[in-house]
Amino acid sequence: MQHQKMHKVARLGDLPEDRGTRVKIADTPVMLVRTGDTVHAYAADCPHAGAPLEEGAICNGRIVCPWHKGTFDASDGSLVEPPALVGLTRYPASVDDGDVYVSPEPVRQQEDRRAPDPATMFIAGAGAAGAAACAALREAGFSGRIVLAGGDARMPYDRTSLSKFVVAGDMTPADVPPLLDPAFFSKHGIERIESEIVRLDAAKKEAELADGSVLRYDAALVCTGGIPKPLDVPGAALARVHLLRNLEDARAILASLDGRSRAVIVGAGFIGLEVASCLRRRKIDVTVVAPGKVPFAKQFGERIGGMFMRLHENNGVSFRMNAHVSALEGGDGVREVVLDNGERVAADIVIAGTGVKPATSFLQRVELADDGGIPVDASMCAAPGLYAAGDVARFALPHSGERVRIEHWRVAQQHARVAAYNMAGAKREYAGVPYFWTYHFEKTFDYLGHTSEPDEVVIDGELDGPQFIAYLMKGSEVGAIVSCDRNEATARLAEALREPLTLEAARRAANA
């Protein structure tokens, strides 16, 4: 057999089938994926954030990223689940007499020669969901006009970096990565309007932007995200009182930190505690003020909430739990935070992380839920020609049917891909597993599934190691999973949770 331009890289018998195998061809890292006597070769690093894919898992015919649980079809490398928004680069591979050969030249993508579609797709919101929808519409074969509108439409970026890395100084605002390659938009003919939407009439299929432009569309996706809730107390308008939602907020926080050493964070949610971790990296004195006994008790139970609290306390964070802010005081800027019990906490800067509300006030002739969310069906459709994704969408969880809004960026991307395929004329329903990751003091914690107020929390491993998998039970089934430092097992569980799982089945999947 001739192997022109092919390099012998492995023996078939040495390749496992439950995970990829990394090899190098010259300077190119390639991952081999074995299925029986067939071998596929793909780029070895996830196109989202560069995770080494061989450290994840291969299950259900999918390659699962170890870091953020994105998935790719093992048979051709195509994208199945975000946060990656493009598939894996493929390399020609063959097997001859038990030897595996791979070409260093990637498989060329075929040019799309479809005739232009006369329809217009409008995407309101240029965050994680908006970028995912742009990519998915073209992936689904839509060849018509796509218009992306929003304050970040010039270049949608990874907002998760703000509370994890930018405030810590590990990444500058200028280095926050884009969600898509800058050339993607011109290559695929996607129009970007850097202006917020101020009116969308679902019956007329008409949208108006803050710059005065009016757009008629055939189908629209609303993915405008959430609006942070500001503090509603005397003194909230003082200088150096901040929210954190976008790059401008991050830049303002960094400017306020210059020469200052005491911060109060209001709220012990994911954003609040990630920012606390960032500020401690800068040697800032941090006090967290929040209601409740421990953080995350409702989502994860008190044992896991207590673990997060101890981790922060061991790194110098002070807590005022079961407390509320009654006022902020200062002259040219905030100087003290007054609590409802009368205690005063010195502060040079205050950051509020007290949740968001859906950005949906611009919608006309659309019935909203009590919290301002947009009720959607399994196709993410809210009304004829109107879809919703992300923080604004109230949707039914697979299996349980519970209707929820989930404010996690990867869920927003999952929603957007489902919506985009339906907008393009395909038939898809949301069947994903919600996923979220949070980063504290150089430790990454994964959260799979969704539940609140679990009936029981079963922990395998050491919480304060921390290296563990915690199973959040709802009745006899696993409702969600929290884990730390168990990447491969968590990757397998991300696939296993697509079906109802007992504790025993979940443990078998984790330890496969």
C-alpha cells in the first residue's frame, strides 16, 4: 500500500476506544480516535479554549472536551454541543497491517455553492448565544441574510473571562478572546450592527434599533441576556460602586482598584465569589455580604456551600452571612458599607453581584412570564417566527419537564444552536445537559444538570481536597453533579446525564 505524504504514527492495537490518543506529525498535534478497526484523526486541541481533547472521553459516539464539556461527533469531528462553535479539523487517516498512518495535510472543506436564500434572519443580542446562532445558521445550510445586532456586535467576546481572569489581572481587557474568529463574519457574510434593540414587534416581524434603523425579518432570535440588578439602597450612586457584566464594567473596576485595598462584594453567587477570588489574587482585603447561612446552599446543599465558604476563608476572604446592605456612605466615593444589623464595613470599592433580570422590555405582542422571561417550546420557539435563547428563555428541562430559566452561557449557546436550526428549516429540540464551570483560587468546579434544593447530596471523594464528585439527588435520580479535579469522569457523566440516572448508574459511568 502506498502512503504518500502519510506518516506512520501508531499501532492500531495500542489505541483505546474510550479516549483519544495524542500524537505529533512534525509540529502538528493530532488526536487519533479508534472505532473498531477504523481510526479517525482530528486536531488534538479543542477549538474553543485549547483543551487537550485526549484528556476527556469518548462515549455515545462523541468526543467530550475535558474542560468545558463541548462535544464533537467521533465519526467526522463535526460540532455537536458548544462552547466550541466550529467542528474539529480533520486529517486523512488509514490503517494498513495494523499500522496507523495520518497525513499532515488537513482535509479541505468543500465550498458552499448554495443559491442565496431571500429570507432574513435577525439575531438580537451579540453575546454567547448570538455568536452561536450565527455559526449554526450557516452550519445548518441557511444561505440568506443574517443580521446580528447588539452592543457587542462588532466582536462578540467571552464574558466568562471577566470575573475569572480579567479582574485578577491574569488577562487584560484587550486580551479577552472573541467567540468566533474575526474573519468568520466577513467569510460568511454576516452583517453586524453595533446598536441595542429598542423595539421588536412579534406580529409585524419588525425590529427597531437604538440607531434608528428598522429591520423586517422572516425569523428572529432574542438572546439579549440579563440586566444586572443594581443596589437599591441609599448611596448606591456613589463613585466606585460597580456591577460586572461587560468589558466596560471590568475596565471601570480595574480603574477603581488603583491604589485601593478594601473591597466589599454584595452577593455570594458565582459572579460575586469569582470576583472575590480575583481580588484576593491582587492582595485586596475582601468582605462578602450575603443572605443565607452559606453560599450556594439552595443549589448545592449546605455541605458543598460550606466547602466553598471555607475555601474562600482559607484564602483570606471575610464573610458577613445572614446580612443585608442597608446603605453605602462616603464623600467623593464609597467609604463604608452599612449592614442591616448596624455594623459598618470599610470599603474603597463595592461590587454588586445580586443577580440579573431578563432583558426583554423591548418586546411587543409577546406574552412574558412573571419574571420577564420568554416562554418557549422545545424548539426554542416563542411565537411564529420568534425564538429565544439564554438568560431570557423559560424552557422545559428534558425528562423532568420543569420550566426554568438558567443563566449559564453554555446553556445559552445550546439554546441558540437549537433555535438556529429550526429557523433554517430543520427540526431540532432542546435535549442538552446544562453545564456551568466556576473558578476559585486556581480550582475549577464543574456543575452538570440542574436542580435546586436537592433531597440528598452524596459525595465521592474529599470536599476539602478538593477532589470529588457530588451527586445531587432528586428522589431516586441524580438531578445534578458538582465535581472538582475529576475531568475525565465528569466528561463521561456529561453524556450519561442525557438519560435519567440512578446513583448506581452515575457511579458506573464515572468509573468506567
